[in-house]
Amino acid sequence: MAVTAAQVKELRDTTGAGMMDAKKALTETDGDMDAAVDWLRTKGLAKAAKKSGRTAAEGLVAVAVDGGKGVAVEVNSETDFVGKNAEFQSMVGDIARTALKVPDLGALTDAEIGGRTVGTVITDAIAKIGENMTLRRMESLSGGSIVTYVHNAAATDMGKIGVLVALSSADEAFGKQVAMHIAATNPAALNEDELDAAVIEKERQVQIDIARESGKPEQVIEKMIEGRMKKYMAEVTLLNQQFVVNPDVTVGQAAKDAGVEITGYVRLEVGEGIEVVKEDFAAEVAKTARG
């Protein structure tokens, strides 16, 4: 298939690879962006194999806790300006508190706030504020003690990133440190057992391909892969990550030292994973001027 300039630019922005390398990667993988990232990593040409930061969707994440249950909800808007609107913030806070009483996102949409369903409340807000809004996600967490943290707070318990941490027993100070760590590092899972098997296998295959590019014997390659997978787990699983508060220990060891167990976590970031079409602002202004 033909590779477009836009695809090449996206791959370059994602990986830091050169233009010709990005184009070749897309050609070799028939335009499959994820496969092209892996191809570049295999060839040692990707400076950063990270997900594209397509988080242009705006809005707020709000958190709420009641006893041993915590929830985080994401409500999106078209512009950041709406996220600073007091009425929008009040609505998002009401939705988060209502989420404590329901099991999932579908039930939350049908739950009532002041005699109106959450779906109706959002529809009315769209008509009043003049921007499209969506109730995108809801995550809940239960445990002996739930600690919350909000990054880039716009108001109490709401901001751009919301984190919940479940501990086996109450330790607000330590739980807050862990929540801040999670906000900063965005781990893929609590531990290796909870990491998606398909994700592990994909990473293993990439490491196999990279190792074989070295031309070393198979027995050496096996040891290389074992070491690299161990390093990978230390990077993406919370309990094995170096604790940002004290990099000399892992998060798991820090929990042991504090006398608590981290049993789960939730991290929601506004707009995470949403693709937004980027418009050429100058062209849009020129088009408007022409009528």
C-alpha cells in the first residue's frame, strides 16, 4: 500500500526515528503503525518506543471515596476552557459521587442526580454551555483503605489525572506517595500476573527479533531475552518499579517497609487514547475569511 506523508510524520513523532527509516518501516509493514514501531525497535532505529500522546480531548477526571470503595470518572469536553467552568466542575463532582452507588458506566448514565438521569444532566449542560460533552469512563476500586490523588487539579478532587490506590490497611501518607508515583509513571499493571499475556508475548517477540539481529548464538540470545524481559517487567509493573520517592527500593519493597500491601490501583488521564483530528488553523481562518 502507498505510505502517506502524514503516516510518516506520525511514526517519526512517536518514535523519534528518521524520515527515511520511518517510511521504510511503514512500507515493510503495509502501513500498520504498531507493527512499524516494532520494526524500528527491532532494527534499533526507534529512539523512543512509546505510545503517541494523542490526548487532545479536554475535560476532567474526578475521584470520590466512600469507606472502602473509590471511583474515578472521566467527563470530556471540547475545550480546556469548559474544564475551568464552575458549573461543569459541579456537574462532574456530582457524577463522581453518584458513581459510588452504581456498578458500572451503563448504570451511571441511568442513575439520577436531583431527579434527572446523568445522561439528561449532561445533555442539558451541552445545551447550556454550548459544547459537546461525553461521560467516557468510570473505574471503581475496593480495598481496606482507598487513597486518592489528583494531578493538575482544577478543583477539589478533580483534574487532568485521577488516581486511586487500594491498601490492605490505612496509611494515608504512604498511599498518597504511591498515588503520585502512579500518576507520574503510568504503570501497565500491578504485577506480572495482572499484565496482559498478549502484551508480554508481543514484547518478548520484539526482544527476540532485536537479539537475533545481533547475530549471537542462540544460547546467548536466550539469556539476553531473559534479562531484557526482567528489565521490561521492572519498568511497566507497579510493584517492580523503582519508587520515585526512594529509587533505591521498588514500590513493592517500600510497601513492605511501610507494613502495608498494595492490592490495586486505578489511573485515568483526560483524553487518554483519544485520536483528535488536528486542523490547520491558518487554513481554517483563511477559509472563514473567504466566506
